[in-house]
Amino acid sequence: MKEAVKIFPQVKYCEDPYDTVKGADAVAILTEWNLFRSLELERIRKLMKGNYFFDLRNVYDPQRVRDKVLNTMVWADHRIMIELYCEGYITEQKSIP
């Protein structure tokens, strides 16, 4: 990370995923790394300001997320995002309504 700071000093660097989500409006899972496969979703929800959670790599079982935190989070995996886009709810200029 020391080298990255030299190249991208304007980026905020965090120690762990939980530090990263503090005060976030939304979280997007963009990788399948093991680090992101076992996050404490309840903890993440409490740290976030917003409630949008985008699992674009299908790391989490949607039913597990629904059972644990969906009542307080807006959940979307890549299939839902594609469906919303195809139905016109999302365009290049807009986000989820």
C-alpha cells in the first residue's frame, strides 16, 4: 500500500473492509477475494450511513442476506442490476430510484 500512496495520494486508504464502509452510502462487492466472502453483514450495516449493498460478484447467498439484514438494506446482485437496467429503472445517467 505504501507504493500505491505515492502514485495515488488523493485516495483514502483503509486498514480493513469495516474501516472502509464507515459512513458509506453504498457498498459494492467487485471482487471474489476470500477477504470479502466472510464479512459480518450486520456489522457493515451498522457502520454504513446508507443502505445500498451491491454484490456484483454473487459472493453472498441472497437468502442469507435477506434473513440477516435485508430488512434494513437494499440488496442487489448482478442479476437484479441487469433486470433493473433492462426494464429501464437504471440507465447510464441514473441510479436506482
